[in-house]
Amino acid sequence: MPPASASESPPWFEAFEARTWDVNGTRIHARVTRTPPADRPVLLLLHGFPQSHVLWHRVARALQSDFYLVMPDLRGYGESAKHAGLPDHSNYSKRTMAQDIVALMDALDVAQFHVCGHDRGGRVAHRLAVDHPSRVLSLCVIDIAPTLDMYATTNFAFAQAYYHWFHLTQPSPLPETMIGGNPLAYLHAKLGGWGYGGVGYIEPAAIAAYERCFVAEGTIHAMCEDYRASASIDLEHDRASRALPDGQGKIRCDTLVLWGERGVVNRLFDPLALWQAQCAADVTGVRMPAGHFIPEELPQDTATLLRDWVSRHPAGAGA
């Protein structure tokens, strides 16, 4: 299956500047609003597996007049650097990936911001809110439950639905070799699963962007390392946070949880209750008529919810 043609880039991001920053010992690519924040709130949007910041293109168009938007590619994804994994996978821990984001925001001279993360980006956003509470004004996570809880309650149904959580964590180079045999077929299977019957909800140009990055050198290994970290060092960090006294390891800011009614998270977990247990502030949630990739299937609804959420959590209002 050859990559889709990426003839002429569509005008998704005309209002945004694409740049690469050397921060935290890595190279992070991001799109940011061209004009300075001024009085607009700053909203950080973090994508998940197996995508890039392109996930947000529809949401960004809907919100570009309301916010100073920052849309990075997480390390190992998109146009960002793809390092070989360390033996303990620490360079792909969510703590390290959150530090990447903090360093990026420092480079942009942004002290405080709102953050929304989908999928893996939600897990980075979770760690970001726990480790850097003074920076995060409010948090939104999309279609995830806490990593530790999902692994702790693993049963046949979950292992069958999210088999990649166990396949990608196998020692290198087994999963890399298997996926590399037909990477685009694997990519399409992932994008078309978890509540979808194909990739028709994704614009062809977005598919082309995902395909181009997925087959780039180092990407498959980096994605595997992301999951290897989640099944090892991330769990250590999560357990340590939960063991801190007086709720010190909990999320301190108000949190919005969005999840799809056709997705695995809705079918097998109670995401709202699980996030309420990990947050020391208020947690609200919305179950949406979608599968897993909510920002692409329901971009206007996602944008409306984020606009309303951020408006209720301005800087200086107890964050």
C-alpha cells in the first residue's frame, strides 16, 4: 500500500507558524499561532498515537481566533526527533515528554497555559499537570483513563481491544520488525479501529501526512518506546505520585474528561470516576457520540467544549 499523494499542502494552518525548537536535549517541531498571545489565553494541544499535531487541524481552524494555540509533535512523532530508546525507556517516559513541553513553552515565553491531550497526548498532559502544577491552568483529556488503572484492571476484553498495549511493549526489535513489514496497513488498521469502520472521517491530506511520518526512519521504534515506557517507568512514576501524602501527587487544576461512546474506554471503564479519583480539583465529563479520534470526527463539538471550558478558567482564577 503506497503512501497517499501529498500534492499541495491544504491551507489548514495559514494562521500558524511551523518551527523546530532544540529543547530538553531533543528537537521538538510545533505549529504555533503567528501573532503573540497578547490578551488571548494559551491553549496547548497534544496529539496521540499514531498521529501528529495534524490531528488538530479542524479544531485549530475553529479556535484560531480565540486562543494562542501551540500544537507540538511529541518526541518520536511527526517531525520531532526520534531517539533510540534507553534501556529503561526513560527518554520516552511521560515525565520526560512533559519536560519537553515545559521547555517548549519556556522557549515561547509562556508561563501558564491550558492543555488538552488526546490519547498519548492525554497521558503526557496528565504527567504535565502533576509535575508542573503552577504552569497548567486547566486540563482536558480525551478518550483515556489513567494508565495505571487501565493496566491494573486488564482482562481478556481489554487485551483483545487494545492488543497494541502489549504488542508494542515487547523487546526491540520484534514489534518494529513486524510492523515494518507493512507499516501503512498497520497504520490504517489503527486509524480505522476503536469505534470506526475505516478512515473516511479523516481528510485525505491528513492521511497523507500521517503516512509520511509513520514510515520515516525511527518512527516505529520511537512509538514502541513510548508504549514500553508506559508499561514500565511510567507506572513507577504513577505509583510514586499516588503514594504521596495529602494528595500531593494528584492533579491540582480543574479537569474536563471527554470520551467517545463507541470507544473502548467507554465500553470497559468509567473514565469520569477514575479521573475524579486522581484529581484534587473539580472534574467534569462529556460522553460524545464518537469513536476514539474525537477531534477529527467531531471537531466543532470539541472546539465548542474547549472554548467554553477555557473561558471558565481564566488565569488568576485560583489556578
